[in-house]
Amino acid sequence: MLQRHQRHSVTALEYALAIFTAIAKAIGLLLLLNTQRALHDLNQTNYGIGLFMIEIIIATRLSENDFWDTSATALSLRRLEYDSRWVPRVAFENKQGLPDVYNARISAGVSDSTIIFMHDDVWIDDNFFFDRIIEGLQVYDVIGVVGNRRRIPLQPSWIFVDTNFTWDDRANLSGVIAHGKDPFGPIDFFGSVPADCELMDGVLLAAKKETLTANGLFFDPQFDFHFYDLDFCRSARQHGLRLGTWPISLTHQSRGVANRGQWLQKYHSYIQKWGN
């Protein structure tokens, strides 16, 4: 009888332990689900409070639907949706100059985000695009993908030395970018990268928002499309900021100047502003 009673006691204890274990597992599962839900909610809301946020600023003439369905930049970003650190800030059907769109985002929201200014006709070929941006901004205050290590008087472009579109010596150039209608286009190698630069192309520029706001650095609205990038680079250097190219794989669908008359008009305004 004693042995039978002991066996029943053991069985009851095991039963109690089993119930306790089941309850503990249920509580653990509930806590896990709540934690995952909280992290998901934080991911959804962190764009509003600036946690780990990378803002991509894009101005496009396309409608919202056309942009996300047809734009090279948009289609590229859709590939990178797995990365929760970024948020698009897109001006759809835009009729403003790029500086107006860019400046509005520099002034908006919190100051601890990373901000990328980018054209809407760029294939992002780099699977680690956002990591490249973060890495580059640990070294430089402003990064781009192609640029010039020097600046000479009356220089009209990071790549040209005069208005006849004469190329600068390759020893002064830096960066790599592909060109073409489709992703992974033919690569143009301009020079070793990373490299300190004086001027960089506006196809992509990135900086920490707090760096820009702390220095009162904005884009000049008079350069609505042409020369906004050169003017910005010169202003950044004037504030003592360090500029440089960084290895980021992109394919740009455009190769540059489309309207020489407008370009020359803005060039004269640019020279009038800077004096050289």
C-alpha cells in the first residue's frame, strides 16, 4: 500500500509539473508574440520618431502609381523592402526644383536620420545599398558615387573643365557608375574610390541630417536642376565638411545634359554666385 501510495504521489507530482511546464510555455509564447508585435509596431512607427531611419528623397514627374510601377529607382527599392531601416519620401507629379523638395525634407522631422538625395532613374544594383551608405558616412560628412578630387576656376561640372565639355584628367576623377536602360549596365570607371572630393555628381548624395542642420547647409533654390549639386558641394566645403566618393553599385539611365540652353543659363548664375 505504501509503494502504491508513493507511485500515486509521483504520478501526481509529474502531472503538476507537466501542467506548470505547459503554462510556462504558453506564457513564454505569449510574451514572444507580444515582443514580436511590439517590434513590428516599432518598425512601423520608427519612421516617425527617427529610430534607425534612412530617408530616401526623390522628386519625380510621375504619378504615384506610375512611379512605383515603372521608375528604375522605385523598382529597385521594392527589391530592398526586406530592409526595414529606410523610408521613401517621394514628391510625386513634381513641378518644383530639386532644392525645394530636398530642403523641405532637411527641415522636416527629426535630425538623427540619414538622408539620401537620389534621382528617379537609377537602378540600385547593390544588395547592401543601405549598409554602403552607413559605412560611407562613418568616413565622410557627405558621400556620392562619382566626383572630382579638385576644383579649378570656372569649372562647369565635376567631370568637365570647360563649357565645351572637355574632360578633366582622369587622375583627378573618382568613382564608378554604370549607365543603361536596364539594371547592371556597362560600367564607367572614372578613378579609384573611396576618395576625397571637391565636387560630386547629384545622381546620389547622402549625409546625416544633423550634419546638414548643424551647419545650416541647404540647396540653393535658384539651381532648380542644373548646378544644384556643384553648388551644394561648394557650400559643404565652405563649411569645412569632408566630401568623398564611396563604392556603391548603381546604374543611371541618363547620361547628363539634355537642354544645353538651360544648362548654360544656370552655369552663368553659378559663376555669378561664386565668382570663379
